[in-house]
Amino acid sequence: MTTDTQQKILDAVDAGFDAQLATTRDFVAIPSTRGAEGPCQDMIADLLRQRGYEVDDWHIDVEDLKDLRGFGPIEHDFSRARTVVGTYRPASNAGKSLILQGHCDVVPAGPLDMWETPPFSPTIKDGRMYGRGACDMKSGTIGALYALDAIKAAGLKPTARIHFQSVIEEESTGVGALSTLQRGYRADACFIPEPTGETMVRSQVGVIWFRLKVRGFPVHVFEAGAGANAIMAAYHLIHALQKLEADWNERAKADRHFKAVSHPLNFNPGIIKGGDWASSVPAWCDVDCRIAVLPGWSIAECQKEILACVSAAARDHRFLSNNPPQVEWSGFLSEGYELTNSAEPEAAFAKAFGAVYGGVVPDRAFTALTDTRFYGLNYNIPSLCYGAKGAAMHGFNEYVELDSLRKSTKATALFIAEWCGVERV
């Protein structure tokens, strides 16, 4: 690709950036929490149709997915779950095919009074866009779409097949991405513009979700010693799992990517529910937990370690020793992923990065997970993950930095052109 062609694409990104931000604002304004992603998928399908892409919009059938590698159990109403894929087919095939993927699901906003601006009324100020999902990852999804627009606006068209995929469930199971593979979508490479802080994810953790179900013995609080407090018993198990977390982080010190990362494997008791009455010793407590695992670790073996940890802790507890808790697998059962067999797409991205930023692409060992794992682990499709800077993902006042978004859109557009090839319209 010539310098002149690169510049035309970069100029086109600049020319379309105000429109890109307006579309991003509309996308962020949709409260697409788990089970409510439909309007976002409608919007993406409409945007793809307006651009002339072939649109495949289908309801996900969990029965089709449950035996596939990386599947995580679904506990909520999944009857409206959909995946949307827009396909561009070139007049002539000269380059390499590409999957561009973003997820439209977002995590809950939490107490609204703890936000400085309403989470689903996206606000631009001080060079940032604030709102739930503005960073993770609606700005990246729309950025990829406008990267394709910039190529067209520059008077060019890609010379390879491109699948633009909008998926759900990235924040809880990943089955949206898994559904695209079950449907048959494949490409020579995958690119996911998650907000990685302008770094390339070289290695990422896997994640296991599980629920501790503790049952106590209820009595009136005036005779609390005669009962068994399920909430306090649950804390006993949490402390034991923190020791498992410490053990796993010791093992992580030998990993070639994560040895330089302080405490990469995080255990989090994220939801706790229990009891029925302030003056009654609680009879029940459920704790929803998340723990990370390293690439190469067996999910099944890690599950066994979790069960053994909980069992051992229960044996050391006066009440739980005779009333053992249950462990349920409640979402992610996801392996970690290390980027391999990716020299060609990485070389293409390195050219794009150099034209926008200069220098060498910074690498990152990522202590969260992305959908890249499905493509790399299940079908050996090299899957790159790179995106803009932002902050407060899953927190209050989440934002994406607009200058960084502009640059990452430019890098994405140049990578598409380099990898897929372009010709004049």
C-alpha cells in the first residue's frame, strides 16, 4: 500500500470522525445489559444494511452450543438472544479474509447517584466520552465500522471477504462469539477492537464463574449460638478461596508472559445474597464468584482445585463439616489464550501502527479475557486484540479518550487495507 493510499484513508477517518462519534453516542445510549441487547443488535443490523452488507441476524439456540469448547452455562432468559453478522464480499479475491468483531452487551451501571453523568446519556467533555459501554466496547465496535467506511470514502474497496460481527454475552459466557463459529463463519484472521490502551494483547487469562451455596440453621437472634449463620460460614469459604488465589499467583510467576505482572490472577466474590430477616440467624447465603486462570491451564483441573478448596474449608468448620456447601458453575468456563501463529496479521498491523503512531506495537499480558480465545483455540484463527485508551470499565464514570479512539480507528482502517488488500472503486 502506497503512502498516498495510506494518507487518503487517514484523511477519510478524520473527515468521518464527527459522524462516528454521533453514531457511538446513539449506540452507548442503549442500555444493553444482559438479556436486553436486542435494540443494539437492531441498530447494528440497520447500519450494516444501509452500507450494503449481507446481513445474517439469528436467534441463538443454546442446544447448538452446549457441547462446544469454551461453552459456559446460561442461567438467565435467553429467548431473545441474537447474533448479527454483516458480510462484505469482494468482486475479486486478492487479499486475506477478516473477522471484525465487537460485543454490544454491557455490565450493570450500579447505583445511578454514584455517576457524575447518567450512564446511558453519553456525555462528551474534556476530550472524553462518558457512559456505560463507551469504553467497553461500543466505541471500538463503531470505530471498526467507520474504519470500513473510511476505506470506501477514500475511493477504495477491500479485495477479501470481511465478516463484521456484533455479539452478546462477552461479559458473562462468550457464547455470542461461539455462536458465530457454530454458524460457520471463518476467516484468515480476526481483529477485536477492545479498549486495550493502545497495546496488543499477547496473552490473556481465562475465567471461571461459580456460585457458593451455603445453608445454615435459622434461629431467633436472641439465641444465635444455637443456630448456624450461613453468611458468616460463607465468609469462611471466601477466606479459603483467597488462599487458593495466592497459590495460583505463585504459579503464575513461572509463566513467560505473566511473570512480569503483579498478581495477574484475581479472585472476586462479586455478588452476595443471603438471609431473610435482620433478627433471624440467616438460613442461606449464595455468593457468586469469579477467578482467573492462566493460558494452558485446564479448566476441568482448575474446577477440581476449587471444589477441593471448598471441601477442605468446610471440613474445618463446625457447622459446614456436617452440612457441606454446594458449588455451581454459573457462567464463564473459559480458557486463557496466547496469541500464536500470527506473524502475518501482526506484520500487517505493525505497518498500520507505524503509520499512525510510529515505533513498535506495545505488547500486553491481559488480566481480563476477550472473545479472541474462541477463534485461536477452537479453529487456530490468529486473533488480534487492540483498541483505544479509556478508564473505569465496569465502574462509575466509564469513558473512552476521543483522541485515542481516532488513532485506533485509523490503525484499524490501515490494518484492514493492508491485510485484506484494496483496489480502486
